[in-house]
Amino acid sequence: MSGSFDGESLAIVVFLAFVAISLLLCGLAAADEDDPEHFYAGGAALGPVGGGLAVAGDYVSAATLLTVTGAVALNGTDGILFACAGVTSLTLVMVVLARPLRRSGVYTLGDFLAKRLEDSSVRRALGVATLVVLVPLLVVQLTAAGRIMVAMFGLPDDLLNACTVGCAAMMICYSALGGMRGTGYIQILKTIIVVGVVMVVAGLVLSRFGWSPASLFSAARDGSGHGSSYALPGLQFGHDLAGRLGLVGFLLTLVLGAACMPHITMRLHPMRGPRSGRRATGWAVGPVALLCTGVVVIGLGASALVGGKLLRASDPLGNTALLMITSALDPQAGGSRHSMLFAVVACAVFVTTLSTVAGITLAAASSLARDFAGQRRDGGRRSIEHEVRFARWAVAGVGTVALVLATQAYGRNPQVLLIFSFAAAASVLPPVLLYALFGRGISASGVRWAVYGTLPVVAFLMTFSPAASGSPIALFPEEDFHWFPMHSPGLVTIPVGFLLARLGSRRHFGTRRRRGLPPPYADGGAGPVAAPYDAVSGPVTRRARRRH
């Protein structure tokens, strides 16, 4: 793969081509936004296939490519379980959430709960939850984008902040200009590119071992340095009781947290037709499952061909495993930057990171516009034109805040932010959504209890967890003030979220009964379950459901 046209030249060409095509797609999407509603719901025009590929693009992040690859390479079965958790999470979205989350006029989780519970006071609480979940995730993705750009072009570390600023500028342009439809086009393009590149690299790995998965796994086990422990669960968190509970809690956090991420659910709300949401997520499951399978193969190949010792020396978490394996598959005398395979893989990772950043930024800005600035003082709604103008400015504001935080995060392990984001999402959003959709007795008060009561618990336990201190890969490796034994607090905070949502709702309904007030729902019951698809007009008939 060598020649006068080397990897560095290819990286520049691919990078410029992606930027040009992405800006063109966003410009075409913006041209159709005479109706401001397209800024929020333009993704509905993509159809089930396009919408599904866009959901898959939003779902696949740099964490999926880099972190899971490193986890498979260094920790074997634990990493494979992480990949399986990702596919399980999207399947959960398809089976449980996709159809009921679809509703016209709904663009954020705050919109959905406000209509579902007939109480607009939940908007601010859901807006807080959305920002707390998305901003740390955005910081992690933005730092990854800066690092990948430096590695891709072989730039000195002194230009790391400059590369991060460039990535932030591009994500702001994509989100503010293209809106929901523009970022959807980018996600479709990204899904096609990333799945194709991962499959090519996975095929090259398997070809080294005679296309035998058993031979590949055996070589990976030998190269990891862990022996037979590589094939057993618990290598990353330990084989004792605390380690096994930590693994279970981490997997539960991944499944529930990824399923309810606001930038994922945002694509499901405006789907057209009662079955379009499920069809779209069905089209998303296939590419994600294919990609996770390829990531597992590449992770095993990194352990077998590079070796666990070299991978840990480069990065204790193995985040460089995907890029390092290109040197083993395509060795070049001038180093990895002259490898065509390295250039292709680095560009794919950069495309993944930048498009994910754009989707997260748009979801956070939309929540600011709808759930915070969309309300007038008299309780009414501001005009949609005002909301869209504010949303575009909110994109710039969110991007600037994330940029400042990202430049301060370099030199620290961002894993704690990633775990916090997923733990917050898993602990707050499933309780309020599942209670509102399928349970009885949820109220706006219960939503506020779940949000404002659970998030501090997540932050408190994360502060005193091994992810924050007490280990070489912690946020503060030189300190040790942890006493909570698990990296992810999900095993504790997820039940707390369900409990607080229930207690807050029961207290609210009990207060109304003591004051002699009527039931808060149109069906006269304790919750919105009697009207599964329209909480305002009561039970939906088959004909009305078809119209809805």
C-alpha cells in the first residue's frame, strides 16, 4: 500500500472531501427550512431506511470504536460483553420505545413528558437531565476528535487545542445550518463509511488467521498476557464480589443509558406513521450489530498481533488499539502515518467523532430552546421562529462551553465523564419514561423527584468511585479518596431513580386527595396508562390510532 501517494496525502484528501460533502448536505437541508419546523423534525423526511441509518449513526460514537475495541483487546470477554450490550440496547429501543415515543409536535423528551402528563412543568426538569447527560458526553467526543486530528495529520501536540477548536467550529456549522435533516444526512454518510471500513479491517484480521474465529481468539488470549483469565468475565473490574457486581452494574448502565440518550430519542419523535419508528430502529440494528461484530474481531486482532503489553504502554485503557493494529496489518518503513490503512481508519474514526458531536450538540441546543426558552412568562409558548433562532444561537453556546471544557480535560482520563453520562441517563430517563408509558401513578412531581434527587446521588457516588481516584487510569490518579467499590454507580442509582419517581408521584396524588382535588388525568385514574397513545383525548380507538 505504499507509493508516492502515501497515507498522509490520503488523509488530507478524505478529510477535505468529507468536510465539503457534509457542508453541501447541510446547505441543501437548510434550503428546505422555510418552515421552521424542519429544524426540529426534518429527519422525518428521511423515511424508515434513512431514519434508521441516521439512528445508527447517532448511536455509534468514538466510544464504540475506540473504547470497546480497547476493552476487547485488553480484557477479552468483558469487552465482548460491552459490544453485546450496545446491540441489546438498540434492540430495546426498537421493541419497547420506538413506537410510543413517536408523536407529532414532539421534538424533545420535555415535549413528550409534558404532553403525556398534561403538565408543562416537567419541561425544565427534563431539560436539566438532558444537559447533564449530553454535555459530559459532548466533551469526551470533542477531546477525541482533537486527538484523532492530531494523529491523522501527524501534527505536534502543541496544536491539540487548535485542532479541537477547528472540530468545534465544524460541529457548530453542521448543527446550526443543517438542523435535524442536515445532521441526519451526515449520520447516514458516516454509517456507510464506518461500517465499510470496520468490515475491511476485520476481514484483514481474520485473513491472518485462516478465517478461523477460534484461532483468532486463541492467539488473542496468548497475546494478552492474562492467560485463561482472558476468556472469563470480570477481568476489567476483578473476579471478587465487588468486581462482578461492578460488571453487572456497568452492563446495565450501558443498556439502559444508551437506549434513552436524548439525541437518540430525538430522532424517533417526528417519525411518520405509527410503525415508522419501529421500522427505522429495525434498520438501525443491523448496521450496529455488524459494526459491533467487526469491533470485536479487530479488538481480538489487536491483542493477537500487537500484544497486550504494547497496547497498555500506549494507552492503559487500550483506546489506541484500533489505530495501532493498522501498523501490524500494513507496516510501513516511514511509520504508521505513511500507511494507507492507517489513514483510512483514522479518517473513519474522525468522521464518527465529528458527526456524533454534531448530533449531540443539536439535541442539547434543541432542549435549551424548547424546554427552557420556549416558555413565556404567562405560561404560553413562544413562536416557533423565535425558538429556531434561539436554537441556532444555543448551538453556538453549547459548542463554546464544550470547547472550553474539552481544552481543560486534556491530560486527564475522560472515562469518568463517559461513565457519568451513561449512569445519569440510565438512572433518570428510564424511570420517568417507563412509568409514563407503561406504569400507573407517575406525575410531574415524580419526574422532578427522579431528576433532582437522582442526579446528585450519581455525582456523589462517581466522585468517590475508582473512576475518579485510586487507580492509574482514574481521573485523579495521584490521589486516592475512593470508598465506593464500583466504577459505575448504576446498580445503586437506577433503583433509586425508580423509587424516587414512585415516591414523588404518590406524595403528589396523596396531597391532591387530602385537598379534595379531582384526579389530574382525563381518564380519572392514577396515571396516563388508560390512554396509551393520546393522554389528552383518552383511549385511542383503532381508527383514531391509525390517523394518529
